[in-house]
Amino acid sequence: MGGKYKLLKQIIPLFPDNINTFVDLFGGGFNVGINIEANKVIYNDTCKQVVELLNELYIKPTEDCLNEIDKLIYKFKLSKENQEGFNQLRDYYNNENQNPLVFYTMICYAFNNQIRFN
């Protein structure tokens, strides 16, 4: 559980050379799968919001993603100190717009960058 980025130097040498298909079974943030050299990489996760986010980032031009995120930051006056703005963004996501980039922005301004589902 949790990001594997800091463990990549320890994890990657454990995999064989010449991987045909690599299945990142518990993909999460995709730190392992995106850093594996394989002919084909399959991402899997049960959290549909994360799957949708990664797909959005894959298909949408980077500049468009950044512009949408900037608009959300401006609209809700987001900062690490503005809890009211974060709460408004969270309500916006929960009640109006479950776009993956709204989800991403919410994670960026959440406490410890963690998400919790009730």
C-alpha cells in the first residue's frame, strides 16, 4: 500500500529481463508499471477514480490538463491553508462534476495528499 517510487531501485532488479507482458496488478499511482521495460504493460486497480484519472492523463494533451487544473485552483482559491476552498472543491466534485482532473486537484490539496472514501 502506498507509492512505490522510493522503492523502485530495489523492486526493478527483481524482475526478469525481456518481459513480454507485465501486469501491474495493484497499479495505484502506476509507479512500478510505468518504469518497467516490457513489450506490453497492463494496469489494474479497483479504485475506478484512479483508473479514470490515469486514462484522462494518457489521452488528453498535457496543456489542456494543466489549464483545467489552473482554472480549478483559481475558481476555488486553493492553497494548503484554505480549508474552505478545499471543502468547496470537494462538494463540487461530490455533487456536480466528477471529472478526473477535479479528482486530481482535490488530491493535490487534500490533507497529506490522501483520499478517503466513506
